[in-house]
Amino acid sequence: MLRKLKIENLAVIDSVEFELEAGLCALTGETGAGKTLVVGAIELLLGARADSGKVRTGEESAIVEGIFERGGKSVFVRRKITAGGRSYAWIDGEPVTMSELADRTAGFADLLGQHEHQSLLDSATHTDLLDDYAGSRRLSGEFRQKFHQLEEFRVRLSRLKRQLERAREKSRLREYEIRELSDAKLDADEWAEVEGKLARVDSAEHILARTDEAIQAIGDGQPNAVELIAIAEKAMADIAGLVPEVADVAELLDTAQTAIAEALRELSAIAGSVDIDPEEAEYLRGRQSLIERLKRKYNRDVPGLIEYLAELEAGEEDIARIEEEIDTLEREVARVSEKLVEIAGELRRQRELAVPNLCAEIERALAPLGMDAVRFEVALVRAPDSGGAIEIDGERFALLPTGSEGAEFLISPNPGEELRPLASIVSGGELSRIMLAIKALIRSEDFEGITVFDEVDAGIGGEVGNAVGEELKRLARNGQILVITHLPQIARLADVHLRIGKFERAGRTRVSMLRLEGSTRKEELKRMHGGEPNILIEV
């Protein structure tokens, strides 16, 4: 339970400190006096997120301290929030992180405000409440843990299968590239050799082409120099008797004929000296084309291609390891799925047994709270799935995060009305009373923490307020309850009555906290009742 609470520089609160006892503690005060800030301070001690905007204007930090009693021992919890947005926490003087604070203070308090009441409108919370009543919370927690584990396994399995497919594709590509590069039979010195030989082949072909052109022009072509000179010689012979000077021309033509014949022999000799193997030339050009293509494809020179081939041959996709992991994980999925079906079956049995009793007890608990005509039922909602893991009465259903079913609370506030979900019917006041009834049923007698009810009296008054107060008083017999209330019917039943109030001093708003007894308590109850004296009953 919470023995002592001290708050400094939190919003309008400059400094308040008060002690609490076992039983029912009521906190009253005018609207805006800071009652909700007390609940917020307790939340901060339990690891709630801090808001630097809550630090009192002009102050460097807000500090909340609490002394809790657990198992007969005192636990001192301290929280500090700076205006700069930093947050610090200590337990018994030892610094702790926010997650550690939340973990180590779990069970120190159960806070029920308007948010928690509104959570009843979300059917996702109903299964937990049913399990609390049925005593199945540990089992449902185990189911959730294994369900999330199964989801993680399936995600990992899907990831591994994609990885396996990529590995197989990569392996196929690697095998293709090994085959392509191996078939090329590359040699580090081959490229230079091929280039050199092809240069010589290209030169030889050029020499042959040009010498052949010359031979054709001189002697083998049509017409050619030899034939043309012979024609010229014949023409000169015809006029030799007429023109004595023709003899000189004839001599020159004869000399030219001799020179051309010599030129033909030289050209033939040159052509014959050039050695070209057409098959070798074709082979070399094929090699050149292949190597150039491989160099472009892999963006490497010949030594780089040879090195890459060695890497490919040395490397191996870890397909066997991935397949083994998949096999192991599939066995785990099967094992966890089987266990989930087993747990879901036991949860279903416990829930089905608990539902009639829970409905009857909630109806009985709501009757004195002004809801005596209420019909309350719990629907167990399942998801039909032809391939589902759960079989019930010959039908198959999917596994849900909550088991084979989830719970949904249905209510009929008035006679003759059909049962409907809470969200579609109840008011804020009805929600508060339903939450109070449920908490009364599921609250463990071994719970050592403080239970805080904020706005449990929303939308109620008169005799219903009396009934709510009596129920809170009954709950407080076995523990500690702090109720933030506007109703005198509730406050008058408190074992400890605290009043929070605002006042102004030196131009600043300040907050006071007083423990009320005797006449001061009667005056506060009178104020809460609007000043009517008939509230001054025995307290």
C-alpha cells in the first residue's frame, strides 16, 4: 500500500505531503484544485511518461516521492522531471531506468480513472477481465507469449524461405558464370598474345591486298601494264621505218617491259613471303570477340576475370544451412502450434465454466448500484476458418491472440431490450459502476497495492451514490483504496478524508492538503452537499 506521498512543483502544486492508511481514503476538493494531479503523481512513481510541461512555472524541476509498503517492508520511490525534459527515477536511493521503474513497481497500484472506465468500451479488454475472474490470467499470459512466439517463428520462416530462394538463384547464377568463364579457358597472357598475333595478321592482310593490287595492275589484271606496253611496242614497230627517232622509244619500252617483269617477280616474291593461316586468323578473332565480351560483361580485365572465376569456384551458397534452419523452425512452429491448441482448449474450458457465474455475480453486484434490471452476458466470439487449428463441435476455427475465442460483454439495461455491446448502450456513470462491480469480483484479496478510483462517481448521486460508497467501503476492508470523489455519500464512509484546495499567496497559486477530522470534515461534507445540514450525519 501507499504510506506516504510528497509532491513538489507539479503544475499548480508547490508542495504537498500527506500520509495514507489501510482502508478507504477519500480525496475531495473543488474542481480544479489538483485532485487529478495526485493521481498523476502516483502514475509517475509507477513509471508513467513524464511531461516537462507539468513542471511548475519558474521552477527547474518537479519531484514526486512515495513510500510503499510491500511484504512488510518499505520501498522508497522517487521521480524527478526537469523543465528541460529530462526524467530521473530512484528506488531506495538506487537510480533506475524508466522501464526498470515500471517493472519493479508493477503491482504497487491499480489506477482506475475515466480512461480505464472507457476501456470497457473496447471489447479487446473484456477477455482479460474474464480471465481475471476465471483465474486464467497466468494461462492466458502463457498463451499470448507462445502466440507471439509463433508469429515470430512464422516471420523468421518466411524470411528464411525468401533467403533460400535468393541463395538458390545466386547459386544458379554462380554455376552459370563458372561454366561461362571455365569454358572460355582464359590465360593471363593470352590477351596480349592474341592482340599481337592479330596485329601481324592485319598487317599481312594489308600487304597481300596491296601487292595483289599492284600485280593485277602490272601483269594479271585486264588491262595491265605488260599488255599495254606490248601494244605500244607494236605501234612503234609499225612506224619505225618512217620515224628514225622511234628506235629510241622502242628501246625505252623494252626497258620498261624488262623492269615490269622484274617488278612482277619481286611482288610475287613479297606476296609469297607473307604467311597467313585463315583458320588461325578466324580463331584469333573469335577469341578476341569472346574476351572483349567477357571483359565488358564482368567489368574486369583478363587477370580480374581469372581471379573472379577462382572466387566463384571457392564460394558456395549456404543452401544446406538455410534448409536445415527452415526444417528446425518448421518443427518449432508445429510444436508451438500444438501447445497453443492445448492451452486454448484449457482456456476455453475455464472460460465457459466462468461465464455463467460472472454474469450472475455482475448482475447481483449492479443491483444495489442502481442497475437492478440489468441483464449481463459474455459472448465468446470465435473466427470460423476451414483450415483453422481449433476444432469445436465439428467446426474449425482460427487461433486468435487470446486463444480459441475472445470475450465481449453484452448488456441490456432495461427489461425487454435486447443484449447489445456496452459501447452502444451504457452511459459514463453506468460504465463506472460496471467497472466497480467487475473490480469487486476480480480484485485479489492478496493484492498489496493501492487501488485508486478516479471519477467512479461520474453521473451518479443519491441512493446510487450511497451504494457505490458502500461497495468501495466493502472493497477497502482487505486493502487500501483511494477514491477521488465529489459525492459526500462516498466521502463520509472514508477511513481517511483528505481535502485538497487552492489559494493565492504573493501573486502565485498554491495548493494545500489537509487531513479532515471532526468539525472540519463535517464542514467539507456540508460543502460537498451544497451546504445542506442533513449531510452532517455520523461519519
